[in-house]
Amino acid sequence: MLWVSSIFTAYSQQQKPNVIVIVVDDAGYADFGCYGGKEIPTPNINQIAKNGTLFTDAYVTASVCAPSRAAMLTGLYQQRFGFEHNTSSKPSPGYKLSDVGIAKNVPTIGNQMKANGYRTIAIGKWHQGDTEPYFPMNRGFDEFYGFIGGHRNFFAYDKVPSREAMLFNNREIVPESQVTYLTDMFTDKASDFIAKNKSNPFFMYLAYNAVHTPMNAKKSSMQQFAHLPEGRRAYAAMMVALDEGIGKVIQTLKDQQLYDNTLIFLINDNGAATNNSADNGKLRGLKGSKWEGGIRVAFLMQWPGKVPAGNVYHNMVSSLDILPTAVAASNGKFVEKFVPDGKNLVPFIDRNNRKKPHEALFWRRGVAAAVRKDKWKIIKAGDNPLLLFDLNKDTSETNNLALKNPKKVKELLRDLQQWEQKMDKPHWFSDYGDSNQLMKHRMEVVGREMERKYP
């Protein structure tokens, strides 16, 4: 009967859905066609929305790259393990440079999915710690193809780059002479991995560095946008390359007959940057802020037959929800004693379920913090005037209601205090300090030109 058991095990493994998390870097909320964008064609991303669920009120846990990804990768508020700021060279008292990264005792989504029988790979930008203990292959990923820092050129460097910018193929360094265009290279690696692992369940963290600076676009794509200003032209061309790459990955799933058995997430890591010509549309603010334009992001989820197609979901959801949704989809279990801050979204997006995944969401980076609870959002930045908004009536955060609603202010500040008591102190400080956080969260700071002064 041993052979029967083996066949059943193989069949069960094959039935587990593959899971792909696609991360976009620094894109504008309004630059995706499915979110109303008209200027840049994103047909492949739009198709994910058409075939799945689009979230209008989706949030990341930080408005800058590294802490946002730390939460995405762990399913925990990054403040729980001291990852409050972008990685830096300024450890807090009691910590060392070797502590800068996802705390070693915190499991990643790679660990979680690997424990449930998945082959795991991280592709693209890592930005979760530069030293060996934080290398992706030491953090739950069987394979890695990408770079460990926060950014690098999309084309080849003309000299050997720093270790943070080097392109790794697992632990081997890819010579710059072999670098063509990074977006295409990440796409090709993703497609190759899918083909090689079609017989067993896999988890892929596909973290493109597009459309983060530097604004490196292929000349062939630039011609399509000759009518746009130069910075916007490069941004649009980079978005098109990204969308085409995502389309190729999805086509590979179809070619390998894996499409119907694959759960796909697509999420932007934070709002439009001050320096890449991205557009947040009606959302106020940009990357680095607690304004909606810093933390509300494009977020799509597709899984044929399991996730409603053509669905638009308006309740608050979070990047924290990706990990528990993926584990639940695999019919798996969390590693021992792990309790996520996120929720499995599949039951909530059922059109007959009126319950909400989150009563409140929280943010903190240095002196600036925020809470969203139902329609209300408060921003607290040091000694600045408190900011309170009714997002149902004022998505663009133009009307500060703090003085008119003292009870609501008190309630939200109490919620924030209770949440902060559960969090750890930062294990390192920001390279930018706190002054920019104070300056950018003032009602009079409006528009890209003013926000660029306070990165």
C-alpha cells in the first residue's frame, strides 16, 4: 500500500495552489489603468483586476520601502521587531549594525510556505538587511535572484558595484557584463522558475524594483511617450516594461497549465515617490508621509474560482494580510507559536460576508504616527497640530476636523497608545532624522514641489 500513499501525497502536493506575490516599487496610485489611470497602458495588470478582486482601501504599514516590505514578508507590524525605519547605519543604543534587518527570530513568508511543502524563491529587490544572516537564502527562500540593497541601475554598471547593488543568482554574483535590463531579467527568471517547478507547489516573491529610481527606461519604450515631459516619459516607459513582464509571467503560468491553480497578489510597496514623476491622483501626499498618498496603494488578488472576479472591495485591508491568506490557501499551518497581525482575506471578500477584516490600522515611523478606524484617520507628528479627516467625505485630506471632534481625537489617540504599548522601540534610527516627518505633516505643505524638500 506504500505506492498508494505516495501517489496520494504527490496528488495532495499538486493540489496546493502556487502562490506569487508581485511587488511594484514606488508607483503612483493613479498610474494603473484599473485604478483610473489613462496615460500609461497597463493591460496585464488590469487583467488581474478583471479576473480577481481590486481593493480600493488597501494599505501598507510604512510609506518607505524597507519597513513596508518587512511587514509584507512577515505578516507582522514591523514595529513588533524594531524594523521601524529604512535600513541605516545608525543602530539604537543596545543594538549593533549586525542587528539591522528582519529580526532573526521572526519567520518570513518564505519560512511559512516552506514549512507547508513549498519550493520558495525571492526575485528582485530585497532591502531587508545587508549582512549574511539576512540574506534571503538564510530567511526561508530556497533560491534568490536579485540584489540585497534598496536600489540599483536597471542597466549594467561600467564598474563593479557595491555589494548592496550586485546582482545575485543564489549566492553567485552575476557579472555586470551579463546584465541587460533588470525588469526583463527578473521576468525571465520568474518564468524559468515556474517552468522548472510545474510539478510541485511553489511560492514566489517577485519584487520588481520598477518604478523606483534611477529612471532607467529602454529607448524602444521611451519613443511611445515622446509627448510627455522627460521625467514622466521615462516613468511611463518603465511602467510599460513592468506590465509587459507581468504579462509574460502570467502567460508562462498558462503555458504550464498552472494558471487556474495559482493565487496571485499584486501590491505597490508605498505611494508615488517625490523623485520619479509618479501620480497619486486625488490622494494627498507622497512616499515618506502618513498622508493617503504615502500609505494607500494599489492591491489586487486573483485566484480563479476562489477569489471573486471583477470584484471591487472597499473595506480596509493591509499588506499584513498577504501572509495569512497565502498560508490559508495552502491549507497549511503557521510555524509554531506564530500569530499574524493580518487576516486571511478570502472569507471577507465573499460578497455575502459583511464583516470587516480590520477595525483599525496603525502606522508609526519616528515622531509621526497615524491611525485609521472606519472612516476616520488621525495623523500625529510630534508637537504639530493634530490632523483628523473623514475619509468618506474627504479622501484628499483637505479639511482638518480635529478641533471639531475632540471625542474622536481622544478615542483614536487612546487606540494608538494601546497599539504602541505592544510594539518594540526602533532597533536603528533613520538616516533622515525626524525633522522631515514634522515638516511634511502640515496642512500648508501641499504638492510635489513642497514635499520634495522633505524626503
